[in-house]
Amino acid sequence: MSSMWHGCLADTDYFEMRSSAGHDYGIWVTTPPGYDRTTTRAPAVYVLDGNWAVGMTAPLIVTQMDPMQRIKPYIQVSVGYAGAEAQDWDRLRNRDFVPPGEPVAKELIDAVETGFRAGARTREEADAYLAELRDTHADAFLGFLTAELHPRIERDYGTAASGHGLFGYSYGGLFGLYAWLSGTPLFENVGAGSPGVIAEDSQIFAQLDGRGDGPRAGKLHVTINDRELLGDLAVYQSLARNAATVLHRLTARGESVTSDILRETHVTGLQASFLSYLRICRSL
């Protein structure tokens, strides 16, 4: 374990890994309390946005010990950015989580410009954020997770042969939808929290149109925050409205999809969304 992380998160190892595309990722691996990798094999749950999410989600692995609602054993693999790239995680995620060819919605551009005028980003940072959205590679990142990272986790932690999951929030939730609709066999359940389907002509709808008639294997759980839908920020209103449209279309097709409305904002909803995913997709 890196000395930087020693003692910060219980039962957590940290390592860094360079993808075949040349990108550096930070990986936190959190095992259940008392987990013995020589005798026990648990599936992995991959959690995106590790630089932001690991502190709010990894400690929830203790839910596996909750006597009132038991959660199936899992190993949490939080995936973030490492080295010099770690400070730019909020724009690099655009490159990795957003499907190729995804339109950049006007509502999002307006929100970034509002953030610039309010001092949340410099002009350079705002331009770099939008630039990442014009050259997106969720397909390459999905390949990294399944073909590069998972074999290492499987080897080093002795994971189960099946039952693996994926959880993402915001653009991570958009990636969750993309991975689920792509039919990736590794992930048997996917949590898509407040998925960033901001554009009405999102690639997610193109995926839906090209899927054919039959439902697919694997469970999808989507959460939406009520304050996004009912608030006055256009970017979040579009996100919630389009996510609801995706849900309606999947439900009409008989897909294995569940949903939950949370009393949260977009910023505060991550942990509640992850808990909702655990309760619905991973309870005993």
C-alpha cells in the first residue's frame, strides 16, 4: 500500500496503473472486514470517480455486517486518476465516461460558462473541460476496466467468477448506462446514479434504438434526485427529464431495470445513490 494512503481507509490497498492508452489511474481496493482472500472469493464492484467517491463509498462496505439488511459480500474497486492527472479528474472523466460522439448540450455549455463567471473555473479550465467533451472515449475506458484492470484484480484478490458490478454517478452514471446497453458480460448489475444524459439526442438513445426487441441479462438500477427535476437549473432539469425517458423506454421493453427517487441535489446525491444501488442490486 502507498504510504500516502496507509491508515486513511480501513482494509484498503492503493496502487497505480497505466492503461494501454497511456493514461494513469489510481486504484483503491477495499475488502470486507475480516476478508481472507486465500479462502473467500467475492465479486468485485467497480466504483467510478475514485478521487471524489472513495471516501464516501468505500466505508459503506461495512453494510455487509448490518444485521438489519445484509448486503452480499463484495470487494470494492474504486477507480480514479493518479499522478499529475489526479488534480484534473473532473475533466478527464469526460474523456473516459462519455460515449463517443455524444453531443455537447447547450445547457451544459451554459452551466460551464456560468461557473466561469462565478469564479468556479478559470477561462483555461472551462475551455479544457469542454474540449474533453468533444473527444470522448468511453469505449476505450470500458476496455480498460474489463480487459486490463479486472484481470489484475482477479489475480491479486482472488475474486469470484461471477456477480461483478459497476456503479457510476453523474457522467459516471452515463457510463453505467453505456456499459449496460453495450451488453458487457462482466457486469451483472449496474448502478447509474443521476446519469448525465443531458442531450436529447444522446448516444444512449441511439443505443436504445439499436438494441432490438428482447430484454438483456443483467440488472440496471437508476436513481434520480428530486431537486434536479424540480429545481431551476436547466442542465439538471434536462438530465433528470432525459434519464426518466430512458427509464420509461426500458420499462416498456420489459428490461430488468429498477429506479429510486432521492431527496438530494446533484452534488449531495452520490452516497445516497450508492446505498440505493447496494440495497436493490446486492442485498441478500
